[in-house]
Amino acid sequence: MNVAYPFSAVVGLDDLKLALLLNAVSPRVGGVLVRGEKGTAKSTIVRALAAQLPAVDTVPGCRFACDPVAPDPSCPDGPHEPGGPAVRRPSALVELPVGASEDRLAGSLDVERALTEGVKAFEPGLLAAAHRGVLYVDEVNLLHDHLVDLLLDAAALGTCYVERESVSVRHAARFLLVGTMNPEEGELRPQLLDRFGLTVEVRASRDPRERAEVVRRRLAFEADPAAFAARWEDAEAELAERISAARERLADVGLPDARLEQIAAVCAGFEVDGLRADLVTANAALAHAAWRGRDVVTDEDVRAAARLSLPHRRRRDPFDAPGLDESLLDELLDSTSPGDDPPPDGGGGGKPPSQRHDGGQGPAPSPDAGPEQGAGSDQGAGSERGAGSERDAASERGAGPEQGGGPEQGAGLEQDGGPGGGVRVASVGVPHAVPLLEVPGVGEGAAGRRSRSRTARGRVTGARRPAAKVRDPHVVATLLAAAPRQRARGRSGAGLVLRPDDLREAVREGREGNLVLFVVDASGSMAARRRMTTVKTAVLSLLLDAYQRRDKVGLVTFRGRTAELVLPPTSSVEAGAARLRSLPTGGRTPLAAGLARAAEVLRAERLRDPARRPLLVVVTDGRATAGGDVDRAAGLLAGTAGIVVDCEDGPVRLGLAGRLAVRLGARLVPLGDLDGIVRAHRGLDGGKAA
């Protein structure tokens, strides 16, 4: 497991290593989700794990890696006789690309052989290749939800079921599932997040010496890879032996009823949903005890397991940061501990060797680092910060527009302490549901839940000639293409004579995710408490809707004399919510600058992701008191589907937002008017009902 990596250089990497080792000892733990910023060695350590796993014996010629001692009775390449010949090979590391299809993951009928050769053959997928090895999914948060569902079901059951295209196949699929993600690119849905057994948060150290050590070792590897690997060969071999020994010891580790009740009390104390957390924590505690060489689960094992299994299960809404209050964990453990733990170095585990920062020449850091070592305290601090952010977010959500006094009292506003004076930050109310807003027409963007799109899943709307290998055949269209040519092909029997150019694939229509770009007026005319709080709440509600519909979001604000791209287009709505809550208001209204900035962002995104269609949401009262030609700026956005949310209020209205909507070719929506939003949706999609 790349023991040459200086673990102190990445905060949380000790916990990551421990989480991977627990899964290597017991696949029942359920996999690891690694969250962290880019460039923190997430992929490096995961790819190094497979080299430390024990080699496996397989049945010769079996594409499903059956164990010769106990072969899978339902293996499609079987049946295999137990105790037959064996071939030893290293544990597999299979990587699932983000753009993989369902049949590439699970396997399917080999359509070309079936139609051209008349052979009913099953083509195994990546789940079969990963059996008894590691399945690694980089950027798992960008993988389509139905694929995540499929691989998590297989990981939980240890079996892959394929029921499609007249194929009914079941085969073993037991693997160590590891997913990595950058939270800036968006979160997994809570239902899918819960299916990962353990989660770890990692971030790069800010210590220059530790960062320099990473670069030093990387340069040493590039200069002489063989010598660098030889330097750490003994340490890696020792680690592999410890994994094998822990696997053998696992079956003999005991989990007393008192410990099981302690695990249940901890999970209940953190108010996690369902019982999966209890099961994962129990399995992780057993694996931790086996890894530390103990015969019975102790308080230390339960604590280590809970720190890794609970943080991602505590989120109550998409804007909550994952985290764990370690003081509460200690309190729950102390109050429920049976008090019969052996000494810390008892049970045969031995005290782990101290970690040493030796510039790459000495032994590696201990792989059994407990929660007190390395980055544990740092992660704990991060968890407390996450809990604090949840409390802050809750207090902000609780401060709705109906609370406090009138605008003249300044209630609900905070003065910015900066030199600008007069700049204010309004609170945010509780998000509410919004009806569907969609882009007109049919796109071909990334799968999502907003606008109509041609996708790999959905209802069949037609057929076409395949551009590559057929994955989704349209049988009727294929037969119709072949039927007129039967006489010319000399058909004499009952069956059709098919050729490769007869093949047709299905065209399906589903839903896509869009780029929702918010352009928010943050000028002084919007600074009244009730208005800006209502505006922020409405935009936060739309952000929540974008999260649920798997959109990318961006946020442009304009105030004073310029416009600013506060949030570049991203799938992380959490980042958008954080920027929105801290958004200051005040100053003049450079409306033209805001529209021009939005046009620049959309132009750049079309080059970067041309298939993703944009939806423009302009939130303003329509006033323009700073320089720039609004008509010219609006012309830059011609042809972009959008809505204008009219924030003007009071007994006298100028209708400026309505004029802006006409210039943009967008629909006008009164702020907070849900019926108006429904009407806007009907206008966007050509008059159809929502």
C-alpha cells in the first residue's frame, strides 16, 4: 500500500489507510468512500492497495475467477468440480470509468454474435472481473445514479444478477469497493452515500516541510523506480502478511452482547437513519480487532469503527457538511462501556510502532494507526467544524423573513465589518419546493432529472444505425431492415439471414441535467431585509432543486460597478449555498455588467461541455443605475432559455423586470409566486403542463 508515502503530508490519510485495511480484512464492511480535495493521493493509495492483497487461486479458463476449493455453483463458465486444478494470480484491480454503461458494468448478451452467428453468449462485465479483487471508481459522484445503485447492490449481496435481452445470469461478485470524489464537483445522494460502509475525509497538509517531502520522494521514484520500490519491498511484504493473518483471525474474533448494545447505543445517539450503520460499525469493529491481533472487540475497536462509519450518515439535507462530534462519541462510549477491556497492548495485538518522519530512508508509518495518531485529531477538528457549520446553517434557515422588525430597524441584517461600511448580509429562510423548470427541446447532455434528452436509459422513441458496437439493440427495426433482402441473400430455411449492416440500436429519451446559472442582483435596491431574505431563500430553494435534478450550478452577482462570478459552474450545490448565505448587498446596480458576465460564463461552458444546455435565472428588480448598455448585454444572451424573477415590491411598481424579460426572451416570474413559476415552466416547454 505504497508505504513509502509520507502520511503526515495529507491530513486524514492515516484514517484512509485504516479504512482500506479494514475492508481488506473483511469485505463485509462494505467499501470505502474517500472525500477530499484534488491532489491528495487518493487514487495513489487506492491503486497501491491491490498489490498488498494476497494472491488468489482461480479455476483455469474461468472468466469469473472462481475459487477451485469452493467454486460458484451458478458460474456461467461452470460447473467446476471442487478441488480441481488451480492457477494463482494477483488480486485484480478493476477501474470503473465514469462514462461506463450498464452492460459494461454488469455484462450482457453478446448481441453481434447472437444476431450474426446465432450464438447465445454472455459477455461478462467489470463486476465479474473485480470478483475477489478491488473495484475502484474514481469520481464516483459523477457516475450516474443507476450505475451506483447497481454496483452497491452487488457489493452488498456479493452476487451480480443480469436480467436483460433474454439473458438470465447470476454470478459471484465479491470485491472491495472503493470510491473517490472531490466534494467541489457535487455530492452523492444521501441514499447512495449510506450504502458505502466507511468514509474518510482527506486534505493536503499546509506544512511546507511535509509537502516538500512528498515532492522529494516522488522525484526519487521518477529517477529510479526499481531502486525506490526495492527500498520499501520488505515493509510492503510485512503489510501483506499482516492482512493475511488478520483475515484468518477474523472468524475467531468475538463480539459480546455488551459491545453490540454499545454499538447500537452509539448509532442511536447520533440519530442515524436505518440499521445499516449498526451493521457496518459491528463488522468494522470486528475487522479492527482482528487487525490489532485481539480475540474480542474492545472499546477502542468500537470507537475506531464509529469514527469511520457514522460521519456521512448524519447529513439531514444536501447543504449539511458531513462530520462527527467526537466529544459526543466519547460521551456515548463512556456511558455505555461495559468496562471489561483488556490492557491497550493486550490480546496479542502488541503496541504499534511509533511513526517516524525519516525522509524516506527508514520504515514506514504504522498501518494500524489508531484514532489518536496521525491525522485523527485533525479530522476530529474538521468534524467539529462541520458540526458547527450545521448549527450555523440551521440558525440561518430558522431566520425567515417573517421574524424581526421592519426594514427601517435593520433586523435580519448584519453589517459588514469591512471598509465598505453600509454593506449588509441578509439571513436565509427555510428552502421550499419549486415546480419543475426545464429547457425546451430535446438535448443530449449528461443524464439527470430536468429536461428532455436522448439518453442510454428511458423510453424507446426510435431506432438508428449504430456508430460502434451495439449495446442496446432494437430487435424489430433490425428484423425490418433484414427482411427485404432475404431473397437476394439466398434464404432457404425458416430463419432470417442477418448481416452486420442490418443491426439497429434503440434511441431512448430520458432526462438530462442542465447548467443553471443564477444572476443575482446584490445592489442597494435589493438590500431591504424582507426582500433580500426572500430572494436568498428563493435562490436556495432553486439550488436544492438543482441538486435533486443533478444539475451544474453557477452564481453571478452584481453590485457597485462590477459583476463577479461568485461560484464557477460546478456540481457542488453546497458551495453555492455557502456563497449565497454570505452574499453581501449594497451599492449601485450594474445590471448590464451582470448580464455580460453571464454571457461570458455561458460561452466558456459551451466550449467546455457543449452537450449541457443552460438555463438562465436572473433575480432582480430590473433597475440599472450603473454604466453599461442593458440592451446590448441582453443581446449577448439571445437564444438562452431563461426566466427573470421579479423582485420589485411595494404599491408603486415600474415594471422594469418585465421589460428585461422581453429583452432576454425569457419568462417573468414574480418573486415567491409559485403559480407564476408554473406558468413560466409552461411557457418554457411550449405550453405543456408541468
